[in-house]
Amino acid sequence: MDSQLFLWFCSMSTAFCFVFFSFTLLFSLFSLLLFVLRSKLWCNCETCQAYVSSSWTKDFDNLCDWFTHLLKKSPTGTIHIHVLGNIITANPANVEHMLKTRFENYPKGKPFSALLGDLLGAGIFNVDGDSWKFQRKMASLELGGVSVRAHAFDIVKSEIQSRLLPLLSSVSGKEQALDLQDVFRRFSFDNICKFSFGLDPGCLELSLPVSEFAEAFDLASKFSAQRGLASSSLIWKVKRLLNLGTEKQLKEAIKILDGFAQEMIDQRRQEGFSERNDLLSRFMGTINDDKYLRDIVICFLLAGRDTVASGLTSFFWLLSQHPEVESAIRDELERVMGSSEEQFASFNQMRELHYLHAALYESMRLFPPVQFDSKFAQEDDILPDGTFVRKGTRVTYHPYAMGRMERVWGSDCLEFKPDRWLKNGRYIPQDLYKFPVFQAGKRVCLGKEIAVMEMKCVVLAIIKRFKFKVPGLDQAPRFAPGLTATLRGGLPVLVQEREA
């Protein structure tokens, strides 16, 4: 009797497997058919054919450079990639229309939320409506306080003093190239983890240890961004359903992030959080939902780690090409700090470093940490340049291209000129809608002052004691696909300590 039951069970299991895999195969074929029918792969326009065939790679190293080329040629500064259902613009009037005038008509949208949903969940960068307003209000209260900024300043100074400078000293004078991009990613990850979780991952210790959490975070960001490059969301959704390829790796990486975040939350509940300064502890005073807490803090990790590291990497790449800018920053620092033996400029002194501020903004104009941002139109609309936007269309504004538009920045737009931000030696802000590096309007970045402060501290600490030589300086930057601008192959430098 038992053997018959066993045979019956085996036959049923075999039948179930057959039915399941047959259904999976049919669903995959059906999804592929839908993709072919819904996409416009047959669009014969030159731009779409170049995108589909990747023929643009013959003339351009980066997709962002090809888009810039197309936007420059467009009379309106706006193009339409039909096969992607994407309108891309570098027109400041259109940017203001999207981010301010018709803000409610251009939310992140469900397609965007789906792309990053597994990584960011219901975090502030991935939601609209009431959830976004609630998190925005909370974040504004937390990040706007003087005590929070002072806490962030202390964290940055400690990481520079105890880890960044000793690491640079350890390789100074040696013919050993150091990947500055990797150093900045480790530096900013340590900082944002301390600020967000109250945890020190120690990524920038002299041994440059491997962090499972940091690696999982990198992979999750990379594979989430790759979803957006697909011609149809059906491609990655089918891969996710079947747990294949990058979707399988993404799932595994997010599992590590989830476990880490939950461990931090449980630890805070056990130890108490009312007296702690990290963001997780501050938010736990208001929110009891662990999943919601995880999503909020992961968003802050993404914003505070990759953007700062990207901004610093590009800045030092540009500085290596423009030693006169580095000299001007050093001269300004000497004027402001005088003969002081203090290693770090104070908050008030940093406000007087107008040239440094201008140089950082000029660097981000040419190499914004986030090269583009997309919204999805809720209703039909017409942009100020006359472009018709159909309901549901993805509309992308492109800060990278905007920084290279003569009609926006003048005939010298490709030059690195910090002076364009100065008037009588003082920094003068530009219109945010022609410089949307920190977004603008209602979604303008709340943490930009903390981020810029962190970048200033790093720049000042490094150029006071070290100088870099960048091999292969004549090569233009090449970017790897991702949520933020990342240099392929990193930024290898030779470090030399300055004479006292």
C-alpha cells in the first residue's frame, strides 16, 4: 500500500512539474510576443535604428554623449526615442514645466517605481502622492536641523582623519596606483552608514576589506539600473519570474540588504533609539513598520553614498587636467584660514570658500552624479517648446546634456571654468532649472548642503597634503551603466605627499 502511495505521489509530482514548466514556457513565449507587438522595433527613423542596432557606439563611448549630440542638433533641445517611448529634453523651460509648473502631472510614475521597487520599495525616491509628502516632511525636519548637520560634519572629519589621510599616506611616493573612485566609494559608504544606521562598516580601513553589505548594495543598484535599459519591462519581468540571470543576482543581493537592515532595526529596538543621532533611530520614533523603515533608510544610503563618490571622482579627474584650479583653491584656503594649524575649516570658514564652491558646482555641471531623471506624464500635455506629451509617456530631463548645451551655458560650455559661477569673487547661484543636478522645485534635494559640505572637507584635506598624477589623462571618461555616473575602470592615481 505504501509503495502504491509513493508511486502515485511521484506521478503527481511529475505531472505538476510538467504542467508548471509548460505554463512557464507558454507564458514566456506570450510575453515575448507582446513585447514584439507593443514595442516599435520597426520604427524606421534614424535615431531609433541607431539605438536598436547600437550603431551609435561607433562614434560615441557613452550613451549620454550620443544623447547630448542628438539634443544639440534638435532645434528645441528635445528628442523622442520612439522605441523606448521616451521624450528626452535638455531645455530648461521644459525642466521647469515638469518640476514646478506642472509638477503634479509628472510624478515618478508606476513604471519607474516598478524598476526600482525591489531595491527602494516605498522609499522617498520611489513614491509619489501622500507617501512622498509624508517622507519629505519628515526628512526636511531631520536634515534641516543644526544638530544633524553638526553630527554629519563630525562623522566626515573623523573618517578623513582616521582613515582617508592615513590610507593616502600609506601609498604616497610609491609606484602603486590607487583607485581613487574606489577610495571615495568606500569613504562615502562608511559615512552614510554611520549617519543612517549608526554603524561603521570600516570599508576604508588600510586593508581595504571586502564588505558583503557594500558589494550587495553595488550589485542591487547596478542590476536595478539595467532594467531601465531594456526596450520593454516585460524582458526583466519574465527574467524575474523565472529567477534567471541578473534578476536572480538582484534577488540575492536584496536579500542580503534586507537581512542587514532588519538586524539594525532589531538591534535599535533592543538597545533603545531615543538618545541616538542616526537617521534610523530618528525615524523609529515615528514609524513602527520595519519594512517602511528599511525602504526609507536604503534610499538615504543610495543618495548619500554613490552621488558623493561620483562627484568627488569627477572633480579630481578635472583637477588633474587643470592644475591652475587646484592652485587657486589652495590660495583661497590660505587666505581664509591664514596660518591656522587647524586641519579642517569650520562651517563659517567654508562659507567663505567661494572659489572652491564654484569649482565643485562647475564640476557637477559637466559631470553630474545623476546624469538623467525621468517622470511619467499622468495626462496629455504640451511642453513649453511645443512638444506634445501623450499620457503615460516617459519624459526625461538630462543634466549631463544640459551642461554641454551652448544655448544654455554659452560657447565655452565644454570648458571647466569655475569663474562662470563667480561675480566679484563671490559665488552666485544659477537658475536651478538650467542646473538641475540636485533636482529643483518640490523635489529639490534636501541633503545637498550636507553632501557639498562632505565634498568640500575631502577636497581641502587632500589638496593640503597630497597631489595626484593620473595616468592616461588624455582618455575621455567612459561610464558604466548605473543609477549614478561611475567611471569604467575607476580612476587610478599615483599619490605624492606635498612638502611641508
